[in-house]
Amino acid sequence: MFSNKKEVKQTQERHQESSLFGKGSTFTGTIDTAENVRVDGKVIGTINAKAKVVAGQDSIIEGNIHAERAEISGEVKGDIEVTDILILRASARIHGDIFTDKLIMDEGASFNGKCQVGEQIREVKLRRNDEENDSGKKLNGNHNGTKTDYISVAG
């Protein structure tokens, strides 16, 4: 899986960092990150994470989730695509399709949609803003002079 010790260390460091959207907060837009994401509030939009997404018991996510791993205890109204393992806790409520390599579903969890488990799911890759998207258009990711990472699902 990893080609060298440097890559392993970078992956471990990335998985220790987190972005938090606390209880009572609402975020509207797309979240693109190489870090872990924890949602205890409401997110309206897509979450793209190269690491883990955790949705707390009171969370509401109205949009799709693309991540390496995810643990859901709240409500998701959208599709979930996870390259490694998806855990649905007893309080999880999913209204959308699930695509994952491995699935753990606690008793009491519910989902309404299609479920595809065990097949090789496409890798989630970050894309720099100077690369082109699938239609050949340049991505514009400069904001206040800084480069922004983008995320895409590669086939």
C-alpha cells in the first residue's frame, strides 16, 4: 500500500489533523480536505476527505460524502462513497446510496438506497488547482494568493 517510510509518516500525520464543524453550526458549500473531518452540526454540500469523516449523533449532512473512511452516527441525505471502511452506528440514518469496500452496520442503523460493498472503490485523489478537470477546463483554485487543493474521484 505504501511505497516508503516517508509516505507512511505523511499519511499518519494527515490522519491526526482534523476539521471540526460543531453542534449548532451550519456550513454551506463544499469541504475539500486531506484531513479528518468531524461534523456535529449541519453541512449542506459535499464533503471530500482524503482521510476520515465522522458524523456525530446530532449531525445532518445534506450532500454526498467521498472519503477514505467514515463513521456515521447522524443523518446523511446523499450518497456515501468510501474507499476503505464505512461504519454506520445505531443512530445512523442514510437516505442515499452506499459504495464501500467494507461495511459495518450496528443494529438500529437504517438506510434507504442501494448498497454496493466489497468491490474495488475508486481512490479519492486530491487535485491541484493548475490541473484540468475531466472536461479539459483549468481549475481555478487561487484565493487571496494561495493555492487550494481540489478533490476528485479517479476511475
